Amino acid sequence: MAKYVVLGVTGESGYWLVDFDMQSVTPLPDTLTAPFGHTASARSKGATLIANVDMAVTVYDHDDAFNGKYDSVAFTNRFDSKP
């Protein structure tokens, strides 16, 4: 299993490092360059970039995550099959 995930959330600038072992989330420095320069440009145009993540949703409140109340944006109902 991956030990870390880098996240960028729509409407939020920058990137975050999630460390599963340490159970922490840390902002990555704004000074990071490639490949983040390319992804920042793509994100600003509405692109969604996903690699090895099979479920991600946003929530507005800590308790919502534990109660299954996810973001108001509907799922796409699109399921990608593995090659």
C-alpha cells in the first residue's frame, strides 16, 4: 500500500502531502517546480489528474466524513475498467 498521497483540491491552491503512517497532512511548499508546474497549469483549466487513487471525495465538515455526508457534487457514475 502507498504510504503517501499528494492531493490538490478543486478551489484550493497548492498541494498537500498525506502521510498514512504518521496520520498527518502537510502543505507542500509553493516553491516546488516540475511536475507541479505542469499539473498546476492543467488544474487551472479544469483538468483532473488521478493516478492510483480509486476513491476520493470532499466533505465540508469532519463529522460529515463519519456520517457518509459527502460533497454536494454528484459522482460521475463513470467506472473506468483496468486494462
